[in-house]
Amino acid sequence: MLDLSQNHFKEVFMSEDNNIETNIEKTGNTAPDTESKMSRADHHKHLDEKYPTKRGFWDVLAKDGFLLLTHILCDMKCIGRENFPKNNPYVVASNHQSYPDGVLIIDYLPRGHFKWMCCLAASDLETNHGKLGRLIMRVGRGIAVDRYGNPVRGLIKAKKEIEKGNICFVFPEGTRSHTGKLAEMKDGAAYLAIKANVPMVPVYIAGAYQIWPRTSKKPHPLNGLHRRKIRIYVGEPMRGEDFDNDAHKMTEALSNWMHRQEDLHWDPETNFEAK
């Protein structure tokens, strides 16, 4: 799971010094003494140029094709779409039930916002999940975060991209759900929203786990001849000043909202309100 805990973010953002080298050193994850400053600078420049990953024509076409098939094979609707801000930038904080959760949300962004969308993604999505992982990384304009090491560089990069006007998707649970139910929420999305001074939009996805759980290599959109349901709930934007610019308080409010949605809507097939 991505370590997006409060301690990591305090280490990254408490200092007003925006020098990346300084912030990385403050986390205690410095480069080996044998590595020169020049090689570190070159490496950081390479990462800055690589992320967010570039999205090409064929990636957009694949996204459009996937969403078309999803609407044909699934009964997918969005409730609260009007809660997405009309103007970017902002942070989207969503639960994580299946591989394509981010793509499902993209379908309901305001017109023109898709081109500004990027996301925090585990670095192993590029290396351990085959062509699908690399495609998702490109479609989502992913910013790699080290799942098992220090996430500082990815987080600083995400903050910079938000400040440039980008919309950043964050999955505060850090990984896909093992059971379909919510896991512990980390403070990452809230810290990014507070430090970049942008709203955080809570999103709850229901039904995606039943279609494509992490234990399955492919989706199962049909139950016999019945199209399974996906429901996407968009809450009212949260702002840091409403929580004393305290990321932990903001995350707690996000978690409470998510659990209310889970209680009401976890299984769209049986819940009346989710129709």
C-alpha cells in the first residue's frame, strides 16, 4: 500500500523551502554517498520530464472504446455530477474497487477537464501489470509513487502539477480493495488539496468490485443476461479552510462521507437508492 500517511506529508510540506533536494533529504531518504550531485540532478530531471506520463491519440481512443463498451455491457450512472467544479484545478479523492476506477470517473468530468487530468499511481503499475497497467498509466497521465519506499518525489511532483492547473486523482486507500469495502484513508489527497489551495472532490464508486475484483484477471459485467450496475457518487467539494487546514481533520471528514456512501450504496444491485 502506498504510504501516504500524515508523517510523510509533514516531512514533505512543513518546510516552505520548495527545493526538492532539501525536502528529500529531510525525509531521511538521501541518495548513497557514492552518487554525485550531478547524477542525482539528472535523475530528478528525467523523472520530472517523464511524469505525468504522456497521453497519446491511441490512448484516448482506447479510453473511449472502453467507456463505450462499459455503457453497453453495464448499467452505469453518476449521481452528483454537478458537484465537480466548473473550473480546474482540483483534487479528486475516490475509493478504489477495480482497475479502471479512474477511467470510470473520467467519463463524468466537466467538458474539457479530461485533458488536465493526472493521477497518483503506484510505480509498479508500469512494471508489474503488463500492457494494461502501462495503458492505464498513460490514459491517467500517471505520476509514479513508490509503493514500498519513499513517495516524496511523486507527491511533490503532483503538487506542482496541481499548481499548474491540473486535476489530480488520488485514491486515499493506496491500493485496490481486497474485499470491496473501504480500507483506511491516508492523508495524501487532503494534504495536496490544502497545500495547493484547491478543493477536494469526494467520489464513491459502487458496483465496480462486483464486476472486476482484484482476484479476477478480467471483468464480468453480465450476470446471465442482466447488466450489472455501476454507480458513481460525487459529493460536494471540501476545502481546507473548513477544516482549519488540518489534513487529518479533512481526511476524517472524507472517510466519514465514504462510509456513509458505503452503508447506503455498496451493492447497487440490491440498494433502492442506487437505481
